[in-house]
Amino acid sequence: MDSRVVVTGLGVISPNGIGIPAFIEAIKKGKSGIKFLEELKNLNFSCCIGGIPEVTDELKQKYFTPLQLRNFNSSGIIYGCIAGIDAWKDAGLKITEGDEPDWDCGLIFGAGTSGVEKIREAIYKVDEKQVRRLGSNTLQQTMTSGISAYLNGMIGFGNQVTTNSSACTTGTEAVLMAYDRIKAGKAKRILAGSTSDHGPYIWSGFDALKVLTFKFNDSPERGSRPMSATASGFVPGSGAAAMVLESLDDALQRGAKIYAEILGGAVNSGGQRGDGTMTAPNSIAVQRCIKKAVENAEINPGEIDVIDGHLTATSKDSVEVKNWTEALQRKGENFPYINSLKSMTGHCLSASGAIECVASVLELSESFIYPSINCEDVHPEIEALIDAEKIPQKLIHPEKLNIIAKASFGFGDVNACIIFRKYSS
């Protein structure tokens, strides 16, 4: 069995928009979700700006019971559950009732960490020899698969339920894992996505590595500058996103709205060999991943209209663009449009791939290309490779928008690339 796989539901919790209507409006307008965070300043961070979704208590109460909220402090699980439920409902699907789960539906939801605040709380209680006061919900909040465990209980899946974790590649990888399972006929539909906690206990390591920008604490919205000559490091962010993937046959049978089709993709690793390290991608591996994704999608590199890059606003942006030019054999004015959602959201770590996949699908569904903001001064190494006009500074409604390539590259030298196409029967 070799099914076509389509996207039928979307949900997103982003620093610049909660829910699909707010998110799509924000990315069309080039709205930044980056703000100055007093907490980071008080903790002597060099970077005192970040992206945190504005999830209100009122919104939480629509998804969680009062008992859950009294004992809950895992921002990542909260973000992921809201995004997942929204995507499921957006697809026109119902919560499973009765004693049996839905055997044809599964869940693949990635995370980098889980419940860091809860872990901190637990450490203090253990050190004070108060283990019995940890509470009954510590374990499920602090295990990385906590997001899948909670979402599974809320919806009721009977197929594969798992959590993947591959640093910044996590979200894109989760979508590809779901795609592979459906295409192989092992599930009818899967809710796929990823999430990330927020705050100093997640972001401190990056600040210590000196990969975060410290030059824009007084102008937060200008801080995230992918592909810019004045980029000085990435801005940390957080959030979650989810999409429902299902076989085309099942989507058509139930009359579902179809946002886009997934043609294929690839994942690989550079093994931290060559120019690959724990924090830098192996260029040959990146190029192989892109080429393999194009091959698996059964398209020509010239058919790609837009690249939604990883592009974090570090020194590796120019390397990434060079890898794209080499992999696709397209340069100058022949290069596709390329943009970076991180210019508006910051780098949402393990959630970034999923949030950016949702953005790519929305671009195809509504025929627009969102602006890559804060790149009025294109890095000279990038401008030597591609026309600066290929980096949109404002919203574009192109005459033709059919295929988008989305890629993520993560710590540990791991890569993922997925190819989306506008759906047509």
C-alpha cells in the first residue's frame, strides 16, 4: 500500500499568535512576538529578550480541569495539548468516547525537554528529604513523553503513540515520521507536532554558549535577524504546533478540508564528522538530506517555489544558503524565494520545526509568502550567492506557488527536510 498523504488540521501556539487565525494574520503582517523579559535581566542573562506565547488562564481553562491546572507547571505540555486539540478539532475530528480508543489514529509529538520547572521543584524537595511530598503528577510532567501521554488521554489514540526528540529538528522529523507511517498503510491518520518549554532554565545553556544575541535588548522586535549582516545570534522562543496527517482516501471519504499534500522528505545525520560538530551541521550531510527529500518527493529541484529555511540568525545562515544552492543547483535570480519564520518568533527550539511546517502549509493553502523581517541588510556572503530580492521583505502574493521545501537542522548534527505541495485532485 502506498497512500498519498495530506494535511487536514492545524493548530499553533506561537510567540506572535495563538491559534491559526491570529497566527496567519501575524505572519502576513510580519509581526514579531519577541519581547524584553525582565526575568532574564534579573538573572544576569546577556540576552534579555525572547518569545513566549501569551497563553492566558482563561484559555487554559478551556482545555484543562481545575485540578490539572492547580498541579500543572509544564509550559511545554500546556502549549502542546492546546495546539494538538486545536488541530484535531480543525480537522473535523471528534474526541474518542467509550472504552475503546481509535485503533486507526496515532500520535507523534516531539519535545526537547519537559517540565523543567517541575524538575526544579522536585530537586529541592528531594534534597530536603521530602520525596513523599512530590505529588502524583511529577513523573508525567517531567518525562519527555509527557506531552504524548497527556494528549493521548485527552483524545484517545489506539495506534502508535510516541515522542521523538532530535533537538531543533524534532518538529519536522515528527511530521515525517507520521507521513511514513500513513504512507505505509500502518495508520489512517496521525496527529503530529512538537513543543518546547520556555524560560531561563531552558535558555540558560544557550546564553552560556554565547549563541544568543545581546545587542538588541533595547529593541526586542529587531533582535531576530536571520540572513542579516547585523545578525549577532539567535533569540530564544517557545511554543508548539500540530497538524493532522491522513491518507488522501480517508480525507476524501469524510469530506475533510485539505490544506496541502506532503510529497516526501528525508532525515539524516552528518555524524559530527567533517565540518559537522555538536553545534554545527555537516554541509555534505545537509546537501544529501535536501537532495534525498527532493528525490523522494519525485520532483525536480527547479519546481521548488519557496524554501522555509532553518536560518537562526547566526554565522551559519550563510552556510545554510550555500548548502541550498549546492543541493538544488540554483543560484542568483534562479534561486527560489527563501524566508525564515524565526525572524518573527525567535528560535522555538524543539517546537520550531512544527511551527514552521504549519506556516509553510498556510502559505500554500492561501497562496502567499510571508516576509522575512529584519533582513533589510542582507549578509554579503548570502548576497554573493542569491539575489537579495529572493528574501521577501514584505508579504508576497505570487502568480505561482505550488511547492515549498521546509528544513530543520539540529544540535548533534541531525537534519530533516520535507516537501509540501498545494493540494490538487
